[in-house]
Amino acid sequence: MRRFRISRYPFKPRTPASRFEETHDISTGLLNRRSWARQFGIQHDGNETQLISLMNIDHLKRFDDVYGLPMGDQAVRLVASIASLHACMLGPYSQIYRVGGDEIVIVWPPLPVADVRHRAEAIRTAIESVGPGITMTVVTAQALSSDEPDILLARLRSLMAVTKSGGRNRSVLELGIQG
């Protein structure tokens, strides 16, 4: 007679919902940071100019303190849906990720710099016009062929810190980008 050992941790089959949760932020439905790390290298082959925008919700902590965490979560979802709507207008070649609590990254399809600047500013102004006290700072940089996802994200965050030290609620291009 054979005996089978029963594990304390039974196998759980992967369901479509669990696969979705592996790659997407549950709160917003955007692709998550894990997807960013996996997919950026695939999307960016280094042969063409790739522009990336980091969007950061201004004073989200203060917003949470004043209106409560549920309202702060709703603000993040609102920002995510507005950014998604704008990115989806460009077709399947744009990707949008939630990489931090108040940070959203858009990987733009091949577009002229002026178009990306215009679209990033359109997202920022749309968010500003929707809700009281919700503003966003946007920085856009060019991905270098040598950029790894975490290195690029660190560069974008550094650019964001410099930008916010000069004021919030604005869109800025990284120095050196022509357009």
C-alpha cells in the first residue's frame, strides 16, 4: 500500500485572476512594477528613440491626511484612468505602469518629442481640472540603449526630485532632449 504525504501548502492552480494579479496593480488595473522590469527590456531594443514619462501625484500624503485614505486611493485610480485614456488613444504601442504608490510611468510609442511633450502636458492639465487638490508633476526622459529598467526608473526619480525642487504641477523634459 502506498502512502501519500499531504503537504501543508496544497498546490493552487494558477487562475486567470492570479495571472492578472502577477502583472497588474490590483487597485488601478495598470501594469505593475514587476511587469515594468520584465517588459521594458523587450520593448526597448535601443535602435530608436524611446521616450518615457514618470508622473507623480503631488502631495498625495497630504491629500490622504486631509480627505482620508479611501479618497486618496480614489485619487490614484482617477489619475490612472485619465493617464490610461490618453495613452490608449495612441494604440497598443504605449504601455502604462504603476511603479510606486503615487508614481505612474508611460512608455510612449515612437513619436516626435513635441507630441510626447504635448500629450504629457494634456494628461497633467486634465488631472488638474478634474478634482480639488489633485495635481501632478511629469518628467520625460529618453531611454538610453544601456538602460536597465531600475536604472532608468532611478534616473527618472532623480529628475523628478530636481523638477519638484523648482515647483510642482508642471511637465519637464530631461535636458538634452531635442524638441
